Amino acid sequence: MHMGFMVVSAALLVSGCTSVSMNGGLELDRPGRDGQVAEAADRTLRGDDALPVDATALHDRVLTMDTHIDIDAGYASYRLDPGVFNRAQVDLPSMRAGGLDAGFFIVYVGQGLISPMGYEEAAAIADDKYEAILRMIRAYPDQIALAVTADQVEAIHNSGKLVALIGMENSWPLGTDISNVELWADRGVRYVSITHFGNNQFGGSSNPNLAQGDPAEDPGLTDLGRELVSALNDEGVMVDISHVGKTTMMEAVALSRAPVIASHSGARSVYDHPRNLDDEQLRAIRDNGGVAQMVAFRRYIADIDPALAQAEQALAAEFGLDSQEGRAAATQATRDRFQDELRALRASMNDVTIEHLADHIDHAVAVAGIDHVGIASDFDGGGGVGGWDDATETPAVTAELIERGYSEKDIAKIWGGNLLRVMRAVEAAAAD
Ligand SMILES: [Zn+2]
């Protein structure tokens, strides 16, 4: 999740599904799996050994893990049922249709006041998000199960179920009582991002909130931030440095007794955005044994074509979705029609696509090595690119990686193997 996104993107959050594949404009009716199988099978692609490889078969063989999936308030309630294709970019049928095996569902809280009242408010929002994830798992125990260890991820996957993991984005809800780390670890949280947009009680953000008085320069980890990193290590929770300022990030990496992750970030050498990791940061993650999950987020990974941005705004206005009031008043049918037209618009213009995502993956692999790179969608938090705009389209990512010459072994690492290795190292460090 991010803040300050464009009006149009905000409207998108409420209607993620589509009947149009961005891959060659193939028309698919949901569920999209059959169409995608056919589409992928049409593409005879070559791997390292120059033999034809069926992208979908390969995709189905590897364990695919998306490390950042946001959820709406009201998720897994009467307002949004994850058991059916719904307006979100990720639901259980979409995960199955797209062969997306595992996902970190996110307890996200946008940064607010750093005060006892603020902490209380943040904890309440975090509790709500956590309950929503539990509701999904409890409602569909035959389809999805919670994993809190790497072994459990594999065991659940092997049993044929989808795998849910929990990440916390922004440690603000932890307040100043470090024992809250243990509470959330017991609840199953397996990564915690130190900050979100805006500095907090633990450290500096990649995007400080200057209007709220944050200094332009990242002040680094606070004393409490150092305690946080240590407590996360002790509890076997991965330290997540996405959204974190570089000074704070480098200090956290140096301090951590276990590998760290960037749960959803891009490569700054490919696209210069403060949310992205520069090469020094990528190398620090490599040297620490960690993993940087490249994010499929249009605005973070490439320039948005101004003509497309303008056309998106105009479309939103046409549907009355260009204001807060308009979005609140819109019916689901209106949102769905808008979403369909937006997809068509993006497909007809110069969109940020899966190729841009792959450029970030290529660069991160070149700098940090194949063992230190992964993938995150940031779906339902503003994420998605042309070609991978909801969970049903996940095989297209694999197809793109094959096209770029990655072997099955490489792809298995990128899609989850690296993350599981880090999870195991973090578990082992906690046990020491
Ligand atoms: Zn985020």
C-alpha cells in the first residue's frame, strides 16, 4: 500500500478484476485459467538449454510466492468474499487460476501521529487487518492455510492448498513496547517493515513526511529501532526494509543477526524513485544473505506516459470516479465497467508492463545475484502492471522470465526459493 497515489489508482483499488488479458489482448472470461493455459502453450519458449519449454507447465511446477498482497478493510466479510472472483486483484479462485501458490497478506497501517493516541489508533487498524486475514483462512480451511515456517509453506503447498503468510507493513502499530513484537510473532506475522511513508518511532522512511516535520535526511534507526531489529531477530520475524530510508536500512542490515528482505521494492538504477533500492543497497542485501523482491508497481518502476495518465483521469471523470465523493457513491457495476474500460485503455496505449518489471529483476540479478531476488505484486495496494494486473495473470511473469533466458532452477529461486531460504535462516538465527 502506498499513499498519495493518483485519483485513478485509488479508484482501481476497489475493482481489480478484468475480463481482458493484457497479453496480446486476448479476451478471456473469468475464470481465466483455461485461456491462459492456451495462451502460454502457444508461446513455445526457450530456456537455458534451448529446448522448447511449456511456460505453463514450468509455472505449475515451481512454488510461486508473492510477498506483498494488501487487503481492503472489510476483506473476508459480507463486503468482500475471497472465496469467489471479486473486485480485488487477489482472491482464492484468482490465485488458483493463475497458479499463485503462496502470498504474504499484509497488516498495513498508514503512518499517523507518533503519540500514545496514535499508537492506539494504529493497533486497532492492525488488529482489523489481522482479523480479516484470519477470517479468510477460517472461512476456507479446505483451500488455504496459514504458514509460519518455511517447512509449513512447502507442506501446505504439497497438500494442494494455497498458502497464506502474514506480513506487517509499518511497525508504527507496535508503539514503544517492544514486547509487542512477540505478540505479533505469536499471531503469525513473519515480516515487519520498519517504516512506511513518513518516519516513525523506529527509523527513517524512504519518503519522509516533510509536512509533518520529518527531516529531509534520514536520521537512521532510533534506539527503539535498534531494539526492534534485535527483537525481530529473536522472534524469527524477517526484517523488511522496503519503504525504509537508506541510512536506516543500511544500519538495520548491519545490525541484523539474520538475513533481511525488501518485501516490495524496485531497482533504483533502472528507475530513479526513492522507493527503490540503489546498487549499494542491493549488494548489502546480497552480502547479508537476504532477498530483494522486485515490485510490479507502475509508478515505482517506470515513467507513466503523460498521455495515458491524462486519458485515465478523463475516464475517471467520465465515470464520476474522480472525486472522493464520487468514488464513495459509485455502484459496483459502475466500478466494474470503469475497470474494464481502464484495462482496454491501458492495453491500447503505452502502459508500464511486465517487461519493465523484468528489467528490474534482470538488474537486481546482475547486481545482487540470482540467489537474492524475488517478486512482489503489491496487488490491492496500488500494484499491478500491464500483463500482470491480477493473480490470474501470474503465468505471464514466468513466461517473461523464460523468454529472458532464466532456467527453471533460476525461476524457482526468484518465485519463492530465495524467500524460503531467508525464512529458514531467520528461523535458525532465532533458535540460536
Ligand atoms: Zn508498500
